[in-house]
Amino acid sequence: MRGKFVPAAVVLLLAWNSQCFAVNTRHGDAVPLDTHHEVTTVLPLPSAAIRSELTQQLMEVAMTGIHPVFADIWLQLIRRPELAQEPETYYRIYTLLRQFRREWHALDWDSRERFHLKKFNPSAPALSRHEYVLLLHRTDAETYINKLRPHTMSYLDSRRVLLSLLSESRKAPWPELPSVKVKPGEQNTVLPLFRNVLLRNGDLQSGALTDEQMGQPDYDAVTVQAVKHFQQRHGLEADGVIGHRTLKWLRLPPQVRAVILARSILRSDLPQNISSRRYVLVNIPEFRLRVLDKQQEIFSSRVIVGQTQRQTPILSSEISSVVVNPAWHVPESILQKDLVPKLQKDKHFLDKGQFELVDSQGMTVAPEAMVWDGTEENFPYRLRQKPGDHNALGRYKFYLPNNDAIYLHSTSSPAYFNRDLRALSSGCVRVEEADDFARLLLKGSKWNITKLEQMLKEDTTKWLSVPDPVPVYTVYWRSWVDKQGQLQFRDDIYQFDDDADMANTAVMTSLIGQHS
């Protein structure tokens, strides 16, 4: 993996200008460290703690690849260590980070998750030199600097793990693993390599096997358990079978893992006006919904999200109503691609699925009165599925205004929640624990449990207002440190982190890791 990255690293090294330390970026003009703003103000050298904090934050942002200026400055510090003792360096880093955090929090939701930072101007200082000096002279200067940290849950745990990954990247090169499939109880000469990777990833405990056992070809119970632990941390079915998806993650070196984690830290840096209240979070790669109240989790459920071809959009909205016993008004895209072909093959399809034909005037049309030439492109009706247990939306729809006609709902096919890869819907989010979710949202309203249960016995559609509309955000966080301190990873199901971008950023991270 490292050999693959060497040419890109050479290009970066040749791009440096060692005289003025101004590196051209893709997004703006050259950005020198020795800015000339207000040169009459003498800058003090910050305390060691502040210097450490600022350089750590700079490195974390640099690893994400969000904007080249951060990696440029970090690599300048590596090439000229004396810059670490220059007051000007930390003024530049602080103002850059301060401006970046402000603009990051002001981004629209989709741009945040997709890493579209289009208008960032790294040359514009966000704080005058005089104001910066006053800040450093404050008795709480370190606390104030720490406010630049991402507003991310378990941030310090994530920082610790990030440094651990960079430390691991400085050790022996990552093993190249052959394409094999190994099941528990089998033998394979590649198992010593797998054990080495599991050990370096922390899934196989040091000392759990003797040196002799580490070199054996037998797929023993201890190694199987380590593989299952690894699979659980990567959202895979924990069956102990080393197959294609497990192998893909085993091959991933620590510097690339560091990139994924760094990007997730940045993506999960929520504005304080969000993190300080109750909200719903749907993490698409994790296939999970959570309700958080002042950053404390109070509800969680598995979910099903959109397929790769019909992605659940990144959006910010709010749940204002809970619809009990909803009818399903079939979207045009699903109608044409999925249902009309079924209707062509089975004339009883409408009755079996309890669908109603609706004409252009909104009137219901009896199936026997349907006028249609049988071609997909000329189907003249819309379809509406009646409420009930058969309904694709299940018994609940959680309405949230948005331009994509996307909402959360229950389902009539709960068996799909048992799959580990749950990108299966046409874009909407199916909630496994929909009943408990509805009760949580309606808590404090006039719709008590007794009334709700009575409604569910009927097939009449009811719109219930949520007493305090709850913000809902769909996000794309692929890595995090969980409550047990375990580092979690998930597949890039929508290819937000495309391979080329990840490779270039991993080059930087590998270089950073050598000097952190």
C-alpha cells in the first residue's frame, strides 16, 4: 500500500517552496506563514500546551483533505522544525482554524457530509494580531483555545485513537493479504498473516496465543473469536467466516483508517445550536437512528436506508407529525421502475397488494374500468396502497418537510432488519422500533398509549401533531469510538469518500504519521 503512494508523495515534496513557504492550493492563492498583517504588533510565543493543541487540531483537519492549506502548513512545519518556535506560526494556525470552524458550521448540511467547502479563503485572517495577543494573555487562554475543538461526542477518545493509528502506521508495512475464503475449523497457510493483522488492529489480544500457535495454519477458536470481534466493529455479520467484505477491511492500513476517522470527526462536528437540544440522527452507513437529548442518547433503532441507485439524501428537517395507519401514495419513480412491470405480469397484482388506481383528477378507478395499452411509458394512473399491515409503510409514517419526498416510516417486511447490509429502500428510511419511536415523539401530547393502541386496531389514517417538532438530520459518519471505547468502521456505501481522494489524503496522513 505504501509503495503505491510514493509517487504522489514525491510530487508533493517537489511542490514545496522552501524560501517563502508559500504553497499553491487548488482553492486560492499562495498562503505564506509569515503574514504581514499588523506587523507592528509583537506576538508572544504561546504556552507549550497551546502550541500542542493548535498543531494537533491542524493535523486532524489536514488528514481529512477538506482543503490543501492545512496539510501544506503542517508539512512546512515538518520540513522546517524551527517554525515550531516562531510566534507567527501559531497566529497563522489559530486564525486559520478559527475561520475554518466558523465556515464549517455555516455550511449547508449536504455540503458538510460531502466535503464541499467551495468558498473557504485561507488568506483572510479571522482575528487581528492585537486581538490574538489579548487572547493569549487571558488567564483562561488554554480553555479558550480548546473551544476550537470539534463539538463531537467522545472527541478526546477519537483523538486518542487517531494518534494510535498514526503510531501504528510508523511500524512495519501492512501485510499484503491474498484473496482467500476461510471458514472456522478449516486450515490455511495464510492464517498467520491474518492473526498478525488482527493483533495490530487490537482484535486479537496480545498473549492470547503462543508464538507457535500464531504460526499455525489451523483456524482455531481464539482466532475465530478475534475475527468475530473484528466483524462486529465493521458492521459485518459476525459469523467468523473470512470472506470478501471481511478481507477488504483486514487489508486496510492504519493510515487510511486514520483518514476515515478524521473525516468522521469533522463531519460530526455539529453546531452548538444543534448539539444543545433534542434531535434525531440517522447515520446512513451505520444503518441506525438515534435520538439524542443534549448529546445523551435516549433512543436507538436499526434502520434500512436507500439503495446505491436510490440514495437516502443528506438532509436537515424536522418531524412535525406522526401518521398512524398511513396510505402509501406510490412515487412516480417507484411506480414506473417497480410496480408497473409487476402489473404487466400479474393482472391480480392490484388486489393482492391492496392498491387503488387514481386518475389525473384524483378519483379512484376500479381495476376493471382501467384503460391502458399495457406499455410502461403510457400508464395513465397513480397508485395508492390502502392502510393496514400489508402497507409498505407499515403502521407509522414520520412526516418531515423536504424537497425529496423522503420520510421515516415503519415497514410490513421486518425480516430485512436482520441483514448486516441494509441499503435496500428506494430512499426513505425504515425504522425497526417505529412503535417506540412514535411514543417517544408523542410523549406529552393528548395521544396517550391507550388511544394510540386503539388507532392501531383500525385502518383509518390519523395525523397526529408532535407537540414539540424534533429536528432530524441524516448524516454520513463512517467511523467513531463507541460507548465501550471500541473503534467502529462502516462501508462507504454511497462512495462519498472516493478512492482517488482517499489515496491522496492517505499520502499526507502517512507523512504526518511519520512526524507526529
